[in-house]
Amino acid sequence: MSVRELVVLGTASQVPTRRRNHNGYLLRWDTEGILFDPGEGTQRQMLRAGVSAHALTRLCVTHFHGDHALGLPGVIQRINLDRVPHPVTAHYPAGGQEYFDRLRRATSYRETVRLREEPVRGDGVLAVTGAFTLSAHRLSHPVETYGYRLAEPDSRRILPERLAEHGIEGPDVGRLQREGTLRGVTLEQVSEPRPGQRFAFVMDTRLCEGVHALAQGCDLLVIESTFLDEDASLAASYGHLTAGQAGRVAAECGVRHLVLTHFSQRYEDPESFARQARAAGFAGELTVADDLMRVPVPPRARPVPR
């Protein structure tokens, strides 16, 4: 059975705390495992979460600040130590190539796995698979930073009752799907739109066009909310979002499930982030991320009947 879920490995910004590890987020999407922003301790958090190195197919780094990238050496070496049987692709800002090189070669180890380097050079599509399109958008932070968006292709859901009305059964169903029409009956007459699922990962940024482009229409949005609204000036100066800003973006972009994360150690009450996101107008499903939490991608939304 395919699984689509977010495994939260760490949620702290800048420094770890007693309760929160540095960043780390694994998106399990059918046969793919995409690891976003592995900070220090990610390898151990994977062990605690029951995530094998064999599950990893891509590494996606938003930018080269330590809390988002210092776990790369351990993760890359673990991939090789465990002899992962498939290539692993790494996406990261092209302007940080020297940092990626240093992290990849931080110590001596035996390379047994092909690590394909595919740096991000601007907004646009990074990869197209049968299951999704992965794209990136530039964000606003003191260093070169990109957010990531995964979009499943739209398709159609066959309606058995409509097939029965037109007397279509057996091999003819597949033929209709392949050819689009059969004995005067079109595929649209016996099916309904099946919107593809959408996921976005937004870290370390001020409000900018890229934030909205990434979040638009997402089923699951993982977004930083480093500061509370009363510290909005600090957020802007350091290139971050507040909880209220994250909630407002999610509301404006029609997000179904919002995951807030990347919390400053200055705050003691995690629920304050949820309250401010709600006050900003977000009414969908809301999660304040905690280490080792698992968040399912929401089931596909049913089309509204005409």
C-alpha cells in the first residue's frame, strides 16, 4: 500500500533545545522518500522515527545555514554505509555549491551509492516523475534560499454507476480510458475530475511572491513560523515569518492542512503559534509540529457537484 505522510524529525530554529532537534523533515510519497533540510542529529532522529536510509531517494536543502544543512555529512555517509541500492538525488541552491562540496566530503568514507547533484539555479521544474512534478521558488532570506513544491498530475475518477448507465464493462473500461471515447460515450461522461495532491515546503523567508506561489492550493503546507506576531520586526530583520503571517498565507492560498514549525527557543508555549495562525484567518486543519510526529497528507478532496 502506498503511503503519503510527513515524518517530522526536528523542529527547532538556529539551535536545538531539550525538546526539539534541529530541522529535518521526511516526506514519504509512495515509493519516494524526500528528506528536507537535515540539520544536526537527523541521522539519530531517523533511527528514533523508524526511518531507514533505504527510504531516501532525494535530499532537498533550502539554504546553507547550519540548522538546515549540518546533518548532510552524516546522512550521506549513512546512505553509503547502508549501501542504499538506488541513486539518491540532491537538490540545493547552486550558489551554495562550495558548502555542499564541503559537507559531502567532510570526512573520509567509502562511496557505494551514486549521489546525483542537481543544484537549483532558479525558479522552475526540477524533476518530473510518473507520480509528481517537483519545482522550486526563490524565497527572501539573507542567503540564497529556495522552497520546494510537489504536485501530483490531475486525473479523472471513474464512476461505476455512470459506466453501468452506458453499458460499459470489462475490457471496454480500459479502452475508454486509453482512447477517451467509446461508442459515442466520452470519458468525461463516466468520470469526474480527480485533482492531484499538492505539498509545499517553505523555510526561512520573509513574505514574498515565492511563498504564495509555493503554498497555492496545497493539501499540506509545511512552513516556518519562527516568531510570534509581537516580534514581527525581528522576523523581518532576520528574514523569517511570524505565526500570523504563516496562517494568513495559508488562508489566502486555500491550504487544507497547515503545519507550523521552525520555532525560536525564546517561546515556551507552542500553542501560541496555533492561536495566532487562527486569528489570522486560517480555518483548515492545523498542526504545531513536534519532533517525531507523523502527519498524513490529507485524502483527496471530492469535487463539488455541479
